[in-house]
Amino acid sequence: MNATTPNPLQLCVIEGDGIGQEVIPAALDVLKRVAPDVVIRPMQAGWGYFQEHGTSLPEETVEAARECKAVLFGAVSSPAYPVEGYFSPIVRLRRRLQAYANLRPAQYLPVPTAKEGVDLLVVRENTEDLYIGHEHTENDGQTGIAEKVITREATERVSRLAYELARRVGRKKVTIVHKANVLSQSDGLFRRVALEIAAHYPEITTDELYVDTAAYWLVKEPTRFDIILTMNLYGDILSDMAAAWGGGMGLAPSLSLGEEIALAEPVHGSAPDIAGKGIANPTAAILSVAMLLRHYWNRLEAADQVERAVRETLAQGDHTIDIYAQDAISTADFTARVCAHLP
């Protein structure tokens, strides 16, 4: 799961579109304070790049990501209508890098919308399920059909990563989420294989929930969860739900892991309505850097320092406008105050 920490660290940085071009430089300011040896390799991708060059993910960006083995990705705008030749660069990059496990934490932060006691992690299989994009129409376009693919190989590797992560960081319970009572061949396979892997980790409690029941408990009492292990679509939905208890999507980080590859990205979108105004919240990008430090580069002290600095900044009432309009500060000022809390 962890890379052998290179010296210096190599990081492929893709700002993308909209506020990605504001929050990623902010996150890099923080990263350079705790990891001054990091070497940044800026690359391009996104809707803006597509409009100029006809591709949303140039091959040289993919190659740079592979060479660096670590990526920090900002945000991507997407057209609201079909555009020939356009595809989501972040989805394609995850597949090209085989970043098969997406980690989405939801942890209490001192902001008004967060819930005390919440500290959960969604581990989401990241390469298959309905997101493979095998869709077609029949009956003169009156019937849409999508193919859901679940494989033993993908389920084994993401399940093993989830349990190894639980063991390494001291989490005590994994909840396997599925809908095997209805989808017995696809979700049923995921359930069976995940339980097979769970049997090798008897010190970790395993339970299981149907996805609708899991959604109910995420709303009613999110503190019942420690790690949620699930498939691509369910993980996408449940992790967004869980983000509400951590303060909202603007504060939600993520990290996708593969074999000797890591892709860190804030969960929020490109927010074109506020892009260029200097008011975007960089918290999610900064915490994504902390995840990269913790779970991939194995620089635990640096990760602790970044996370502590973010909490202390928010606890002092320093916040951007998305948290609370009164006394809101700019992206640059918020970043400076986070840096001021670093050693």
C-alpha cells in the first residue's frame, strides 16, 4: 500500500479547471512547508485543455503521472451537453493508472455543519461496476441498458487493501456494503469475496449492510461506522453522504491507491461560479495532500502536522465564505493561517 518513500518526492500536479487552479497552489504551499524536498512536475488536463487542444487528457500527462508515481489533481469542468471526443480526464486517469481503491474519509472538523464523533473511512473499488461505461440503447432509443461488471480479482485487491489499512492504522471494524439480496451474481460475488478476505483478519470485526440500510444509518447515526468497504457506485454515493458530517464537500479529501501509484484529489468540483475570485476553500486539497503523506509516502509526522494545522485554523474561527459568510477570509489568507500553525 505504501510507497518506499523516494528522496526527493516526485509529484505530478494537475490543477485542471476552475478553482482547481486556486486550491492546488494553496495545497502545494502547505506541502512544501512539511516536505521541502518535494519536486513538482506541473502537467495539463481538463475541459479548458480540451477546448484548446482537442483532448482532455494528453498522453504526456499520463506518462508524467506514471513516472512520478504520485499525482495531485485539482478539479474538472464538464460540458452540460455531449461533446464528441470529450471524456472525463480524472476517471480516465484513474483507470490508466489502475488506481483501484478510493479512500474517502469523513472526520469531524470544527465547523458548524460537522458532527462530533464522526471518524469513518469509505474504501471504494474504483475500476469497475457500472462506471466502466458499457451502455447502449435499444428499441429506437427508448430503452437504455448499462452493464455492471464485478470481478473476483478487483474485489480481492480492494478488500485486502481495506483490511490491511484497518490493521495498519488501528481501525477496528469493516462494514461490507452491497445489495446481494437483489443482485445475487454481481453484488453477491463482491460480498462472497470480501467475506473470504475478511476471514484472514479475525482481529477486525466485520459486519455487512444492504446499501439502502447503510444510507439510513449514515443519516441516522454515522458514528456506528469505522470503515465502509463497497463497490464503485455505492461508494460514490455513500462517501458524498458521509462528507456532510465532516463539514461538507468543500472540506472532503480523497486518495486513490494502486500498485505503487497514488492520486490525491479534493472531492469538490471546479465551481465556475466562484473561480477566479480568490474565495475558494482549499481545505479539501490540503487534506488530500495530508492523505498522500500518510497513506503513500509514509510521512506520518508531516501528515499529522498538516491535519492539526487545518483543525487549529478552523477552531480559531478562520474560514472561507462557504463555511460561514460573516468574517470570511480569502483562499490566500486561509492558506497563510494554516501555514502559520505548522512547525
